[in-house]
Amino acid sequence: MSDYLVPHSQEPIGILYQDEHLLFVAKPHFLLSVPGKHPLNKDCLISRLQQTYPDARIVHRLDLDTSGTMVIALGKERHAELSRQFRLRQVAKSYIAVVAGEIKENAGTIDLPIRADWENRPRQKVCFERGKPSITHFTVIARGNNSTRLRLHPVTGRSHQLRLHLLSIGHPILGCDLYADPESLSRSDRLLLHAERLALKHPVTGQWLSIESEPAF
């Protein structure tokens, strides 16, 4: 996605929480988390934040199309500790998505291994032979208008995991330009996926922090 010119969001970055060690921010959709390879794709979340917070460091990423809650480390030591929590899967995350069709089950788990689809980059694919284990829990929030609003809890953090898992059960996320069919893509001018909640231990105090942002859809 970053190899060519991408849309540039003019929406401001929301500051959800801050102290001298870290920030929780709300990333707008159509804003890269880090600079892209294309020379004109240097505008991104971390470069904007570093104008005000010079020691800001990226810990994790959200796709260009995905909005929502992210944590940013302030300084090298905080970055190392927060990165460790992500690496050891000690972080709790939830997302809101709106998908095509009405899912019958009120809750469920999608357990399908994922690997890169090298012939169709940047797409991923389900692969039982070489894919990495990937698990997503979901609960239904609402149904109607041939769509379902979901809360998603990914156990793993594979690239495009939520998009691909939902596609694999026959319910692509509305507005997804990589995996949705033309009709589902046309139903929204943006990907209807938002990182709602992020919870982790404060890198200094050890306090459990749970920070949320509301989706715009």
C-alpha cells in the first residue's frame, strides 16, 4: 500500500491520554502509521506526532484504511517495554467492524492460518500448509440492512487478519478495497474497521491502562 501514492487524511490526530512516558492517540483513516516508500508518502502519524513530541516512537501499526486507538512510546526505554508486551501478546485489543450480510451466530471464533499471497501483494491468504496460526473472536452488536456490526477480539495480529478472516466466513468488511466484492466495496467510501480499545500495562507504573476511541461510523 505504501509503494504508491496514497490518500492523505487532513483529519487531526486525537490525543486520548498522555503522560511523560507514552501517548494514546486516535489515528484517522487514510493516514499511514509510518512513512511509505513513495517520496510523497512521508506524511504519517508518527512524523506528525514527532513535531510536538520529538522522542515519540512507533510501537505498532494500523493499516492506512483503519482508524482508531494506538499507543505511542516516548523514549527508547518505554518503546522497548511496550514492544515487549505486544510481542508476548500481553495487550488486549478490540475492533468495531461492519460487514456484508447478517451473521446468524451471536458470537464465534475464526481460527484460520494466514500467510502472504506473494503473487497478489499486499494481499494475504488462508493457507493450511504454511500459514501462521491466526485467531479472531467476534460478537454481534447489531444486525440490519443486510449488514452486521461486530466487536472483534484478535488473539493474534497477522497482517490483514480481520479483513481476511471475515471474508473467509462469507462476510467481507464493507468498503474493503482488497477483499470485498464490488457490491460490498461500493457500500462505503471507507473501510468500516476501527480499533476501538487498547489495553496494556503502563511501562513505568505497571498500572493497567484501557483506552477507547469511538468509531465515526
